[in-house]
Amino acid sequence: MYKPGFFNEIMNPAAASAFHGFLSEGPYLFKLVLLVFIGFIVYSIAKTLKIWMTNNSSPLQSQGAAAVTKRSEVWGGRGHSRTSTSYYVTFEVQDGSRMEFEVKAKVYGMIVEGDWGQLSYQGTRFKGFVRSGMRGARDNGGAF
């Protein structure tokens, strides 16, 4: 016996053939927009998985570094949605190259520009920073 309802309509063969008919005979612009939307979702998931897998396969590295800049980015907050804040710290390592990592709010608050210490990271993933002092307070004038 057929009972009306959302899931029953999906499982109903007549409804399934009607949906198939819509895809095969529906407006081409709608199909194109739907295809682009699904493609964007698949691309986003694939990109996120690639970054995650690359970070997991990268070795855990630790080296001397100085915190050179900090920044935050506030996003959202339109209408009734809440805002979110992302925190970033840029470190300069001993060879002079710089790396920016997204960090948690507590870590962001504990790091001061000019701090130097041991930076730990895995690929593009920040793992930690153990502060040893201020960059200008060292005997060698702050140079690595």
C-alpha cells in the first residue's frame, strides 16, 4: 500500500522515473548550474583531502624561529549569523625564509611579535611554539 511522504515518494518507482525524466528532459541551464555546483563541491572536498594527506605524510619539523608578524581575519556576521575570527602568525626561520601558520586564539594571545624559540610544524600545519625569549634581547643582536 502506498503511503504519501517524502521518503516514500523518493522510493516510489513512478516518482523515480519522473525525476529521471526531469534530468533527461529538463531545462539545460538548470542542469548546467547543478553540474557546476556539484563540481565545485567535489573540487573543494578533493582539495581539502589533498592538503590533509600532504600534511599527514610530511615529517614533523622543529627549528629555531622568530615571530615576526601577527594578524587576524574576521569573517561572517551578516544578518543573524555570528562572526568568526582566524588568527595567523608569521615566523622567520634561521635561513631567513618566512612561514605563516593559522593558530588557535590562545596561542595567538601568548605569542608576541619579536618572540623567538622552537617552532614545530608538519607541512602547513602549526604544531607548537616554545618561547625562549625576545629576539632583540639576545647577545648576538637578534640575528640567528
